Amino acid sequence: MSKLSETLKALIASPIARPGPIPAPRNVRSLYERIAKEAEEKNVGRPSWVALSTAATMTMNSPDSMSVLYQVASEPLEEKEKVETAELMREVGLKCIGFNGIPRTINMLGAFRASLPPTITPHLTTTPTRSPTPSNLPSTLSRGRALWNSIYTPFSDKLLSKLGDSHPDLPVHILSSHYGPLFTDPDSSSSRPENARVGRLLTSIVAIACLRAQTGVGPQVTSHIFGLRKAVQDGTWEAPEARPEEGARWLAGEEGNRWVIETVDGIVGGIGGEMGGSFAPGLGREKAKL
């Protein structure tokens, strides 16, 4: 195979394309500490603010910041809970594939694992729990459709039809590749630790955080704000296999919705600075000068 020319390699590594991750700003610890303090004052549970902050930080492509987030989130905890926090953050990071794409998740989760204390990594799960089999496929697809219906009711069927008009396989891929096997947690019979399950409520929070930090997808942010509200309205957040969560009803209300969005904005501003989000803003600014 021929080698890349120095000119092409320089083009790929051009600073305007932000080819590497965003470094953690000096004040990132105080940013996460403030979020934790606000969450405590509002009686929002640790899993909610950790999931929100993880999803926004994953979207910002800042592995060093995510390492600091873990430190802030796990410092007051016992060893077992520290492992559970790492598992929750990994699971949130996996779900980010459906909003941010695979490459960013690969890079962020790899760097996250490498940054964990050596006392934690040996206790992380190593058994996959989402491998499709003939026996688990029906339940996986059923879970995905149930989640879709919960988020988009009463327009769930109409929306699938509209997506199918765009491309007949678009709704197939969304339900069969994302909502079923990715956005929902594996069956309770799987080897996935209970505390690594994200659950219905946090899945909507992850969606809002990723999409708000990504920018440019306001309609989808709106849809998942309604999805967060419906998680409480339809009771799915309290399903037997779901993660119990403090502050769920407040998060699903007007004030809680604003806090989620404003917290994501704070993370984007804190990590991205003047450049804001990390979905190629540098390229846009450079072209605007031409």
C-alpha cells in the first residue's frame, strides 16, 4: 500500500479540523463540582448528573475532562460504588454511539478506561451482553419498539412512516440497530451488573445532553425533552428492571428540563470555550473568512 504524502498528512492534521481531542480546561474540576452541588441542592440523584455530564463530555470529545468527571463523581464513594460509577459512565458512553457516532465513542471510551485507577479496571465487566442470537432477538426488538412508543406517542407510528418515506431502511435501522440493542438495557437475565443499567429516565437525559451539545438538531432535542417527560408520565421509569432515580419528577418538569439544558450548555462552554461544540466549528470559521 502506498504511503500518505506529507502534504496529505498535514492536511488531515490541520488545526482547523480539530483532528485530536479537546484538552481539559484548567477549571473543569470546578465545573463538575458545581454541577454535583447543584444536583444535590435540587435532590437530583448522582446517576442523573453523572449520566448527563458524561454524555455532554463524550460529545465534546474531551477524554481528559471525562477523567476528571470520574474523579469528582467517585471521590466520596466506597470501592464498590467507584466501580459501579465507572460502569455507568461506560454504559452511557456506549449509548452515545446512537447520537454522536462510533468513532468518538471508540476514542473516548478507550481513553477513559486507560485513565481509571489500577484498583478499578480489574473489576470492570469483560463479558458482552448485547450479542444478537435467535433466542434474544424478539425481546430485543420488542424492547426497542416499546422505548420508541414511550418517547414518541401518540405520533410513533406516523413518525416511522415519515422516516420510511425518506428511506425504507431508515426506521428499520433506527429500531433494530439503536433503539432495541443499544438504547435499551439488555435483558435482566444478562450478566450486565444492575448498577450499570442506564434505564428509561437516564436514557432520555443522555439523548438530550448529546444532542444539545452536538448543536444543529433542535427538533430532536425537543422530541427527547418530551420523551423525558413521558418517562415519568407513563411510568416506564419505574419499571421493575429500571434504575430508581431521585428527582425524577422534578427533572421531567419545566424547571428540571431547563436545568438539564443549561447544565449541558455550561459543559459545552466550559470545555469548548469560544469554539463551543466540537463538531468541526473550526472548519466553519475558517471558511467564513474566505
